Amino acid sequence: RAALPAPDANFAEPAETSRWRGIWPQDTRADAEAAQAAADAGDPAATWQLDPVVVVHRFGLNELGWYRSYVQDARPEDLAGSPGPHTLTIADCPGDPPRACPTEARVTVDQLLRPGDPSGIWFVTAFDETSAEAATEARVRRFVEDFLTARNMGSASLVEDMVSRQAMDQYEAGGNGLALYGPVDDPAFTGYEFSIDEITEIDGAQHEAFVRITERFEDRSGETFIERLVVGRGEAVRGDPLPLVVLEAYRVGPPPGDPQMASEDAVRDFVQAFLQARLAGVAAEDHLSPTARDQYARHERGLYLYGEEHERGPGFNYSGGDVISVEAVDTGSFEVLVALTIGEQEIDRTIHETLIVRRSDGAAADFAPWTIDSATGSG
């Protein structure tokens, strides 16, 4: 009987007998074969897939949405001529030798069309999503730190790669004293001193960062204030879509310890007491102005002062309430966003209200009884 032919290293199972295992950059066999043909033709849009380390690096940037990506445990020369699959560690901080980073992922790559052939392109077949997403806040923090450093350097080219057109317009408009580079016309100005007070998730795609900024001069410290930055995936001023850019920017107030910030703390306590009164079902009206009482009485935009009044019927009580944010409107009033949970167990639902809180008439600056001037429901 004639001998069987030797296995062909370039052989791959036909589509009808194998399931395509690639998940990135091509997630179908047809797209993968088109990319392989392009790489064979020398097309730069596909030849980068000939290097497994580059594939893993770009996966971190383009698919996981990282601002920076470093392959921790392999170099191209280490994998040259080595058949896959390979599982590599990527992180958003450099490490040589490898070191622990707040954000890491394990990514597996393989040559699915031409195993072991240097002309075969590489594909991501699996990755550890849990570790890749475990420290999103840490990535946002480092991006904000880099943005602040670029501002201190006065580097317009770097800044324009990190802010959206909307945010740049906000800085150029200078609302409430917002400025990218500070009072640069003063020869004694030496730069900003920054610290990040807080980073919180707005939704699955965006975060907000509160940054404390102090102007520094050769002979003195200048003004200290707070900036609020909204950070997320978007298009930079230069037109490049990026995983992280500053989408919006606001100057929202002075730092803790100043009279305004002390007022914000007092307002937060006042509104929290209002929420507790609503949960207890007693005396919440005492916190309201006549206008706000009328809004709740008319259930304007879904406003219900006590849970049992809610549209879902008697006994459908509020089960929790929290102050989400407090922002100054002017020297005597604040906008407060609150969240209320209604229902129990699997029928829980969170609703939001926006409250305008102001000093009661005749209140002295150092003694601030408050009142809820108006309220807006979320529905």
C-alpha cells in the first residue's frame, strides 16, 4: 500500500470541520484569510500581524481600551520561529524585569492559518478579561496624571492628543477661571501643583476625576481650586479616536477648608438628613420651601416624598437614599444629585432627583440653615 504523504505544516482544517477560534483582529475565517492575503502582498495594514508581540500590544490598546500597553514577559526575538500558541502577560505599566502592575491581562495568540510558518499571521484566541478590567480606575488615574504633567510642561502637542474638541473649547472659553496652563503671562509663575482627590465611575464608559490645583510662583503660592474632568473613550483635538481623552472640563470650586467647601459639607449633611426623614416617613416637609413642597405634592416628573405614595402602590417604600454629588451654583446655593432605591430584592429600582439647596432667608455666612428650594425628578 502506498505511504501516506507527510503532514503539510501549512495545512489548516477546512471551515466545515473546524470552528474558528480567533477573536481579534479578525473573528471570522473569511476575514482572517483576507488579512493573510494582504500580509502576503506586503500591505502594512496587515503585516503587523506577523509579529505576535505587536498583536498582543495592539490588543491592549485597541480592544481592551488601555491608554498604555506593555508586553511584560516576551520579546519578538524570543518567539521568532516558535510555533504557537503563546500566552503573554500585558500590563499598562512598564516592567523589566516584569513587576506587578495594577492592570494586567493574560492574552493567548496563535497562528491559526499557517501554524509554525513565519509567513503566517497571528490572532488573539483568548484573554483573561477579569484581570484586564480589574483596575479601570487605576488606568484613568494614570491618564489624568499624564494630562496634568503635559499641562505643566506647556506642551500643546501632548495636550491636543489628550483632550476632546469640547474640552478644549471649554478651556479656551475660560468659564469660571478654567485654564489649561495657568497665568503664563506672569513671569514669576512656575506651574501648577496637582493632586487627584477622587475618581468615580459615571457609567461603564466614563469616569469623573476631581483634581485639586494650586498655582505656584517663584515667591509665593497662588490660588487653589478644584477641576472636574470627565474622562472616557473619544476623539482627540487632532482627530484621533483614543481609549481615553478628557471629554469635558469644569472649574467647580475651591478646595476643602475654604468657606465654600465647608458649605458643601454642610449641604451634604442637610440633604442626607432629608433623605433619612423620607425613609422614616416623617417630617421630610420641614426641609422644603413652599415651591418644593408643591412639586412633591403634585408628583412633578415622578417626585414622591414618601415611598408609600409611589405610583407602584401602597407599601412600595424607599429602601435607601444617598447623596451622589454636590456642586456650587453660586455663593449661596448648590445643586445636589441624590439616588433613592425603591422596592426590595429583585424588584429594586434606583431613581434620581436633582435638588437646588440654598441658604434660608436671613442666614448669616457663618451659620447656614438650608432649605430645598426646588426639586426635579428623573421620570
